Amino acid sequence: MRRRRFRSPSWTASLTWKSAVFLTAMCCTLAALLGFLVHTAVTRQVVEQARDKTLSKLEAVTDAYEAGEPLPPGSGIDPPGLPGSLRALAAGGERGTLVADAPHPRHGRPGPAMWAAGPADGRALAAWTDYGHSARTIAGLDRAIIGSSLLAIAATLLAGLFAVGRVTRRLHQSARVARRISAGDLDARVADPRTARPVRAQDEVAIVAGALDTMASTLQRKLQTEQRFTADVAHELRTPLTGLTAATELLPPGRPTELVRDRVRAMRALTEDLLEISRLDARTEQVDLAVHDLGPVAERVVRASGAPTEVRLGRAARVETDRRRLERVIGNLVANAHRHGAPPVVLEADGPVVSVRDHGPGFPAYLLEGGPQRFRTEGAGKGHGLGLTIALGQAEVIGARLEFAEAPDGGALARLTLPEYVAFDDGDGDGNPGGDRGPDGGDDPDGSTRGSPHGS
């Protein structure tokens, strides 16, 4: 059985999270290092002071022992509680000190003490002083180091997160603008205030924001130039084509005349497609929304196409859309299936979804990956690659989603999903705001309801 690899949560990949971890680790390391150094230095100083005090006391006890005087409190010959290592050191003729428990000179209760021992006639002469105050001093110092370290870590972390948060917010703003530009909003700009004055010093985020704004402006100018060029060419072609169409009507009947007329019709269709694409690119299209039965609209488009297309109607649905644009989208999908696919071509309307599929070789790989491209087609079929481009653009205008895929059993599959109309009951038992009634109360032959979709 293959073991699943652990995947960290997505939020751990954010710059804020990584900065927080880095700052915390660095603060903890620095605090631990400084705390260790301070603890070591202070502890050494406290221990040295206690050792010097105890050794001084041992010298006084030694003088008293050699003079035969009584030993002062906190000293003795081989006293109980003397650490064994210190006893052995004194028995060997050397002096030494050691921190260990010993009875208090006054109340006799054991506590931390600094022992000092030296030789005395083959025995150990020892003295000890209270080490409790020194131990409490060191413990208090450790608590102060820990508390101040935690406070410093929290303050540094908050300040660091605030600084990093400002940077990440600016980066997120740049990312949002980039996504808006990729979605077609070429007017979107980051407008970082640091880029407003060229003489002002700029950080890396401001440089990226300025570069993104410059790229967006350049791209917008280029696209607008291309759009104007396309529109101007199409407009300029309409006049000579109109004259050419009129001239073909004067030609004598025959095969050459039919060929000329066919090419003129193709050029007129191409010109109209270019004009439609230029309007879609300019995003100036206005939709005329109304409520329609999707099934009858799809059937009407198939009948108008004149191509042998099988129609399958599933669940009936009403959609709020622009019928003229919807028919344009469905008509282009059906025409593309017949032009580039293979029969049988099937149109299925199930709910708010219209699917058109054929049994040909399917969509090319570039179209499945990046969508339709203008003036690019593959295979032996005729066309300029504008039909699906127009269908995709018109689908976006009416708020529908057009997807291209491969059918499970082969062939191309185009799926159009429209916003379904939902009628809300306003309490009138005799009325049906979603019914197929026109404004005058009669049946609407188009299956549409004009006006407000939620009105009476």
C-alpha cells in the first residue's frame, strides 16, 4: 500500500507565516544566547563571592582550631552532611569548596550552603555559609531573563508582522490587479503611492507595482490599437463589398458568377465577424435581458441552421438572457460542429445547460488548453477560427459559461451553462410570474417574458 505524503496546509506557504516563523526562531535563538551568557556571568560572580566568603570563614575557623578555641557556628571537624568528595579532598591535604545542602547555623533546617573544607590532623575541618540568598538571586535572574525574553520576542514578532503585513498587503494588491488585467480589465492599476514621484526612493514592491502598471498601460495601448485597426479595416471593407455584391448581381448566370458570389458572401461574413469581435473586445455591448424557455430557443436555432442536427430535450428550464446573443452562441456551436466535426451532431438541452457534440476528431489540444484563437484552425475544415471566439465572447456578455471538452466516447463537446431563472411566488395563487404569458396576458410565441423577471 502506498503511503500518502504529508501535505502542509496552504496557509503555511504565505510570506506572513514564513516571516513569523523566521522572526520567532531568530528571537528565540538570540534570547536563549543572551540569557545563557547573562546567567553564566552572574552565576559565576555570585558563586565566586560565596566561595570567597566561605574560604575566609574557613581560615578563621582554622585559626580557632589551631589556637584550641571553640569553633564558631557553621563549622566543625568532620561535620555531618559534609559532601564525601570534599571530605576526601580535605583528607588528602587540600582545600576545596562545594555547593550542597547543610544545616542552617541558626535554626538547623537544611538548605543550600557553600561548603569549604581543609585538612586538620588527618581529618576534615569544614565551614559552611548560607547559599540560599545567592540561589534565590540566581533564580530571580533566570525568571527575569525568561520574562524579558518572552516580552522581547512578542514585541519583535508584532513589529515584524506589522512591517511584513504592509509588504504583503501591497503584494496582494499587485496580485489582485494582475488578476483583473488577466480577466480583461485593462484599466486596472496598482497605483502604488511610492511610484507617484520618480525621485522618491522605491522598495522592491514599488518597483514591481510600477512595472506591472507600465506593462498594463503598454498592453492596453497595443490592444486598443489592434481593436481600432480591426474595426477600421472591417468598416472600410464594408463599402467596397457592398458595391461588389451589387456588381455580382449584374453578372450573367453561370458557374464563374456563382463562385464570385460565394467568395463575396464569405468576405461579407468575415467582415461582419470582425466587426462583432471588435465590439466584444471594446466591451461596449449592451444586453437585452428577458426570460425565455431554453428548449424552444435551441430548437429554433437548429431549424434555422438547416443542418441535420439531432435535438434532445431534457428537463425544461427558463433562463434570463439576451435571446439574440444566445441564438448566436448556439448557432456558432452547431455550425462549428458540422464544419469541423463529423455526424451525427447532437444538441441537448437539459435544465439551464445546452450541450453540442459531434463524433469527429474532437477539439485540438491548443483549444482545450487556452480556448479558441482567432484565425487558427486545424484539420481540413474551412473557417477562420472566429466562430468559437465570437461564441465565447457573447457567452461572457450574457453571463453564461462556455466550456470545451472531449466527449467520453470521442468527439468534440461544447457545454453552455446559463443562469437559470427562478420565479418567486408573491402569494397570488392565480398568477405565475414565470409563465409563458406576454404583457397582454396572451401566449408569447417566443416563450419569453419581457420586463422585470420578478415582476407581475
